[in-house]
Amino acid sequence: MNWKKITKIVTFAIIPLLVVGILIYDVVAILGGGTEASISSLLITSAYEMPFLVYCVGLGNGILVGHLFWRMKGNKDTRALELDIEHLK
């Protein structure tokens, strides 16, 4: 099993499809039930009822972004990029 290929498929195909699916659902929900049926309305209402939820979402996003973009130990892919950058200097 080639995990590198699977990761590319998940990252560049499945995740965008999920986001598009959620957006389509939200538009259909708004057209059928008004803005009160939207995902945004649910999240805003939940934030008023549970303010700690907003903190948890912000913390979760910070952890996710840190996980995705924090510097990691070098591997074959990153070393090739580092060599390309050094070559440009």
C-alpha cells in the first residue's frame, strides 16, 4: 500500500469534495428553510448557548494549522526542496 499516494488522494480529492458537499447542503437548506436552517445559524446559536465552543473551535483550528504547517524533520521530499532553495540563492 502506497501511503504517500493515498495521502495525496485524500488531501486533494476527498477533503475538497466534502467541503463542496457541505456548501451544497447549506445552500439547499437555506433555499428550503431560510437562513435559520443554515449551518452558520446553527453555529452562531450554539456559540451564544455555549461560548466555550468558540474557544474550542479556535483552539482546534490553531492545533490543526500548527500540525499542517509546522516544520518537521527532513525527509526525501523536504531535502529536495531545500536543495532547490539553496540553488536559487
